[in-house]
Amino acid sequence: MEHIETDVLVIGAGLTGLTTAFQLRKLGIKTVVIERNAEVGGQIKSHRAAGFIAESGPNTGVVSYPEVAELFAALAPNCTLETARDESKDRLIWKGTKFHSIPSSLLGAIKTPLFTWPDKIRVLAEPFRRKVSDPTESVASMTRRRLGKSFLNYAVDPFLAGVYAGNPETLITSYALPKLYRLEQEHGSFVRGAIAKARETRTERDKLATKKVFSAQGGLDTLTAALATHIGEEHIVLNASQLRVMPHGKKWVATYTDAAQNEQTIYCHTVVSTVGGYSIADLFPFISAVDVTPISNLEYASVVQVSVGFDSVGSAKFNAFGGLVPGIENRPVLGILYPSSCFEGRCPKGGALFSFFLGGKRNPELLQATDDEIKELINTQVHQMLHLPVTLKPSFIRIFRHSAAIPQYEINSKERLAAIKNIESDYNNLHLAGNIRDGIGMADRIKQGVTIARKIQDNIKHSNRS
Ligand SMILES: Cc1cc2nc3c(=O)[nH]c(=O)nc-3n(C[C@H](O)[C@H](O)[C@H](O)COP(=O)(O)OP(=O)(O)OC[C@H]3O[C@@H](n4cnc5c(N)ncnc54)[C@H](O)[C@@H]3O)c2cc1C
């Protein structure tokens, strides 16, 4: 039987795997990607119908690192970075019966009804508050300590619902928000840290990290499709089931069942896994239970995303990025994004497209709700929250259920990261990547892919020398 031989086998054709493989091939390193699904993209998928472009996974990312801008530049003209319109900058938080803007000026901060007066005054003292060094502290505890309860309820809790679909009482700052954690550790305060960061000299490359909200022109799956085109379809194996990877002398052997139900084999020098924590034990059966359990234990929040489109919204204006909902407000929605306000061509002219996020750690039971139940919920919330007339019905509605959407970087993260380190040091040329570490956002995934490709290049250079 024929088998494939390659330098690197990348497992998973999501954004991490495709970025890693793209970089490796650019560096001249023979790479094959293997994926169990029938198509590339992983969590990224854009759906086009009736003039709408809806995302079933991520809608937007942030250009947090130069690697994001560099990746898009390298993929041109097959895919184009699109940053959100300036008019969509406003970010909203639900309180009472409507969304309120997050203040962006001193006057706005004084006038906002989101935070209490004692907390508004308390925040002025944040730069002088004692630093605490506790890498196991929850985001909720850190926020109460430095900013006050109303900032937890009406800023941090909804923010974490939007990013992690998670709970601030269980997410750990040093793992879930490492940049914020470092501000306190390195500068003693968020405010002082932010000022110091703003004053840092930035190289031309640093400036590529604009911190702007991004998508790809025409939908995010043009990014993963462009990556696949550059990698070359002949180097991507789809529909691979029962994949198992085992050490094979100084190399690795991967076996799988192909679409025609034939057993196939791949030999390689290096393996990069980008799969979720729940797949690692089956994929690498040689790893001991002691080592693998802290990785398998990584919990993922479920998310139901509902894309809701209107052909026309009359004179209603939605000039914002979207709105997030604090848990304390007891609504069945985590947040609503306004993709058609951010990006071109996401809906018919005069219409609007919204992305409702439901479930998460707050309402996990919504994953089991029927389509009819979800549609009823959406119809009610469209009118109550977006204040569209009851007579106006969406012309487009798609429900996307994700049982393992977002990994929760909680208290067991220390053990998980230690286990990954142990396994990687026990087995040469095995990289356990993906969102089990290094961040959950698309920018984190791109940066990780670039970093791993460079590391593999260094390892190859090193082994060629010795
Ligand atoms: C609903 C939702 C909303 C999100 N919103 C945002 C957002 O607004 N901004 C943002 O930056 N990020 C967001 N994210 C996160 C973002 O989607 C991810 O960071 C990114 O897409 C993950 O890419 P990945 O390649 O690491 O993982 P994945 O996309 O999960 O790719 C892993 C791949 O591995 C494959 N695989 C798994 N097991 C095996 C196996 N045994 N054999 C072969 N293949 C296997 C899977 O099929 C999959 O294709 C969101 C995610 C979801 C689900």
C-alpha cells in the first residue's frame, strides 16, 4: 500500500493548522495537513444566501499582533484584510431596558449610568491601589479589588461573556487575560501600565498591530480558503477518520481511514497537533493518562450563534460594533454583534445583519433548545433589545450550535500547561498547539502558527548541524 512521507504533519485544518502549514511551506519545509472534516476552516465558516454573508463561528478578530497583518499581506490578492468601519466603533452594554455606550471620554465616563458613583470615584484611585501578585486569582476577584463591583457587573462580566462565553468567577486572570495581568504585575496598576504601554517606542513592525477589529473581505472563510490554496490542495488530506499518531523510531507514524474507508499511513519527522483538548487522548494513545488528563480536562463553553438578517430596517440605525449583556441583567442573550455595521456587503442594501450569541457558561441548556424555541427567543429579543417593530420579521435566520466553542482558561490551566510541557519534552518533534494554550482568539491562533513554524525551522537547522 502507498504511504505518504513528509517532514511535518499538521493535524487540524482550522486557522492554527493552516497558518502553521502555510508558514512551513513558505520556509521550504515539506508539510501535509490532515483534517477529519470534509472541508478546511475548522471553526471558521461563512454562509452566503439571499444577499447575506453570515459567519457561523468567529465574526471578527483584533489585529493584536503584526503576524495578523503580515499573514493577510502574504495571501494577497487571494484574500483581503477588512477592518471595521469607524462608524461601528461604539460598543454597547445592556442595562435596564436598553443598550448604553461604553464611555470613551471623561464626560462620558462621568455621565454613564453603567457604573455607580462610588465606583467612578474609586477608579480614580486605581493607580495608587496596592499590587497583588496571585497568578490563581479570578478575573472577578481582581476586578472587585481594583475597580469595584459595578465595573465587574457592567464591564468585565459582559466582556468575558463576549470573548469567552465564560464566567469571571472561574476564569483566571493570568491565563485568560494575561496582558491585563502583566499590567498590574509590571506597572502596579492598569492605568499606569496602559500609560506606560502607550509611551513605549514602537517599531514599524509593531505598528502593524493596529488593534483594529478585522474580518476578511467577503467573509472570514476567504482567509482559510486562501491559506488552503497557498498550501496546495494536494498537501491537505480531508475526511480522515480514526487518526492515530505513534512514535516510530526517531520519526512518527500516523494511521487513518480515508473517505473511501481505506487504511492509510503517513510517516513524518515532526507532528503539530492543533486539535481541542478533548481529542488529544484518542489521537496520541501512547501518552500516559497522568500526562493527558490535565489536557483532556480543559472545559469548553458551548455557544449557539444565530444569524438574523433583515432586508430592510427602515430608518433604524445600528452604528455600533454590537452590544454585550451583563449576567446580572438576566436576559437569555450573551451579546449581539452588528456585522453589517462593521463590514461591507454583509446584507442587502438598506437591510441589516445581526449575530446573536446565546448559551455559554451562563445558559448552557440553550444548546439543547429546538430550532423553534430559539427562533421564538430571537423574535422576542429582536424587538425587545433592538427595538425593531413587532411587525418586522427577519428574512434570514440561521442557527449554528457549537458544543465545544471556547476553551475556558480556569484554575486547572497551570496543570494543563505543565502537562503539555512535559509531553513535549518527553517526545521530540511533537508540538501540542491549538487553543489548549496561548489564547483563544484568531490573532492568537495566527501568532501561534507563525511561532511554531519558526521553531520547527530552527529545530531542523539545529539537527542538520549536529
Ligand atoms: C461561536 C464562536 C465564536 C467565536 N468568536 C470569535 C471572535 O469573535 N473573535 C475571535 O478572535 N475568535 C473567535 N472565536 C474563536 C476562533 O474561532 C478560534 O480561535 C479559531 O477559529 C480556532 O482555530 P483552530 O485552528 O485553533 O481550531 P479549530 O478551528 O477548532 O480547528 C481544529 C481542527 O482540527 C480538526 N480536528 C479535531 N480533531 C481531529 C482529529 N482527531 N483528526 C483530524 N482532525 C481533527 C477539527 O475538525 C478542526 O477543523 C470564536 C469561536 C466560536 C466557536
